[in-house]
Amino acid sequence: MFADLHLHTRFSDGTWSPEELAPQARRHGLTALALTDHDTVEGCAPMAQACAAAGLEFIAGVELTAQQGADEIHILGYGLEAGDPTLLAQLAKFQTVRQDRIREMVLRLNELGVPLAAEAVFALASCRAPGRPHVARALVEAGLCSSLDEAFNRFLKKNRPAWVPKFKLSAAEAIALIHDARGVAVLAHPVLNRTDDLIPGVVEAGLDGLECFHTKHSARDASRYLEVAARFHLLVTGGSDCHGLNKGKPLVGTVKLPGHYVEKLKGAIQGRFKKGAGTASSPLPSDPREQEAGTKPSPPLAPRLLEPALGKIQERQAVIANPLSGVHIPG
Ligand code: AMP
Ligand code: FE
Ligand code: FE
Ligand code: ZN
């Protein structure tokens, strides 16, 4: 058994639909997949169907952006209940923030004399969780940049003139949100965010696992993170972070997580369901086998901090139209 536990589709910033992605994964010899779109679980139901059709096992997931101190980290949630009302309500807020952020980036581009329309970005993205890759693609399609790299390097990278910071939960809040939806929380691609020093703090915040294998991790990185995972009693995961054709070469098939890690992850997910874990008040598991399964109680989810973030963005905008009206949502 080989799994890819980090994949994006058109429901966020990947370029493929679940129906396009699943058969390709199968052709690369994978036997299990997890979908980890940014800030949405909308793709999970169609991906579950596409996996069933391709003979693949499926694990529902999500990727959340969080903050530990001053640093950005990404937290993957696995096995969460995709229909959990609290989860869906929170994700809907993150999606609104993302849509407002697109408008803000477009406004800044317009102020720089780049005549891009927000509607062009929303039409191209055609999803509820649009991001910078959609702005980059819209810039290229409108002939305003010659490549995605140029769009990022000139405008969209951190501290470039059209870059708008993204609202982030604290690590503890992101983990609590995942736990409350009966999921397991995993720190994504620690190398990418240069987060080694932050790991103990994120573990303290309730982390369950570490993405030791990732396209951007060297073999040395992977073995270092396997040691870190062992030291902190964390689950081990891995995935390609494939975004379809968004980043040039498709990455699906470049990371194949051996089955025994997947079984441990599934055990931890089962553990959360079994003991009714996930509520902020859930007690520490007293059964040592459940502790072994890698689940931890989550700190209470603080009152939402999103409203001020939304207000700040909306201040700059006279009218916030629904960017999704009239736009086809894939699936
Ligand atoms: P966002 O969530 O809107 O901040 O966008 C983050 C996405 O943009 C991630 O999928 C990144 O991998 C992608 N990204 C960041 N920098 C670049 C770049 N230079 N070229 C292409 N994609 C990028
Ligand atoms: Fe992405
Ligand atoms: Fe990420
Ligand atoms: Zn990702």
C-alpha cells in the first residue's frame, strides 16, 4: 500500500478535478489518497467517489494556514467529519476572507496600473477558496504577465506590491478546529516554512503528526523529521502537495507513503471517533492504546478572531459583492 496524503484540486488552487486526479494517482501505483484542499472540504465527497471508481482508498482532509508566533505554518487535518457544522461554518468564514483578499490584491494591482478585474480571477478560480495562484493565472491569461513565476515575483510574493497577508488562526485554534471535527492534526512541510524551532510549541498546542515526506523534503530532511516525530510521539505522514499543473510539472506520484504509516494514521482517526473525542472538553484518553493512536485533547477553541480581520479588509471596499454569483462551482 502506498499513499499520497497531500493533494489539491480545483476546489482550491489545484488545476485538476477529483475525477482527473484519482485515475492518475492510480496509474502511479498509489493505493490511497487524502485530499487536503486549502480551507475547504467541498472536494471530499466527489474525491471519495472518484477514488472508489479508481479502486483507491480515500481519507478526507483539509489544509489550514496558521500562525505560531510570527511564523506562518500549514496544518493538515485528516479524517475529519466533512459535514461537521462548526467546521463548515469556520471554513465558510475563511473562504469569505480569501475572496475579500482577492479583491484587495486586484485593487492593489489596479493602483499599480495593472488592469485586472476581480471577476476575471473569480471566473477562472471557480471555487470558494481562491488564492494567489488564481490571481497569477488570471494575470497570465490576460497577457499582463508572461508566466506564473513573473506574476509571483513582480506582484504576489510576500512583500511584493500586490501581496496581501492572509488571515491566520493560531496553531492552537487550527488544531482545535480539526480536533473538534474529529480529525487528526499534522504539521505540513516543515521545511517549507523553516519551522523546526517551532515544532515543540505546535506539539504543545495539540499536534498529532508531522509530514515527514514531502516533495520539497530531501532524504536528509525526511530522516531528520522521522527522528523529530519519534521524539515527540507524532504520527508520520507524507504527500506530494500536487496542485495539478499549477506549479509546472505535476507532482502526484513523487511521494509514496508506505502503508504502515497510513494504518497508524487511520488508527488515530478511529480513536477520535471511538471515544467521542474532538469536543473542547474531551478528557485525556485514559486507555493507553488510545494515547498510542496519537490523538490528543485540544485546547478550547477561542472566540473567533475573524470578524476584525474581515472588517479591516471590508473597510477598503465600498461594496462586497458575492464573488461566486453566476460562477460555476466545479462538481
Ligand atoms: P495563498 O494561499 O493564496 O497565499 O497562495 C499560496 C499558494 O501559492 C500555495 O499553493 C503556493 O505553493 C503557491 N505559490 C507560492 N509562491 C509561488 C510561486 N512563486 N509560484 C507558483 N506558486 C506559488
Ligand atoms: Fe496551494
Ligand atoms: Fe502548504
Ligand atoms: Zn498544500
